[in-house]
Amino acid sequence: MKTKNPLYVVKGKTVLEARGVVDLILKKFNLEPAVEILMKIATFLLSQVKDYPTFLAIKKIVDDMMELATKIGNKFHKA
């Protein structure tokens, strides 16, 4: 379903429609490959959880990554 006011990203002669602001940012800065890699890393880490201490260690890694992503996002937002 098309939205009334879709967002677009122009890359050379290619025009891509974005589904939202986050999708727009991912496409504009060509971050889709990085997100795919992060998803693969997260999937691998989650597959390694066998006990509670491992879960806590992986949770800390994910929390640290999310904190860093939030800081980076806030810098883009302020700019």
C-alpha cells in the first residue's frame, strides 16, 4: 500500500522509496549492508546462549551496541 506522502532517496539516476524515516536514513547513507552484518552477528551470538551467564554477557554486548547506536543517532539528529 502506497502512502500519501512517501519518502524518496535519490542515488544518481536511481530513486528508491523509503518506508519510513529509519529506512530513509539506512538507504541515504547506504547502511543496509552494515545492518545485515549486525543482524548476522546478533543471530550468531544468540545461538551461543546455553546458560544464564552467557546470556548476561551477550546482553551486555547488545546493550553496549545499542547505546553506541543511540549516541550516533543523536549526533545526526542534532546536526
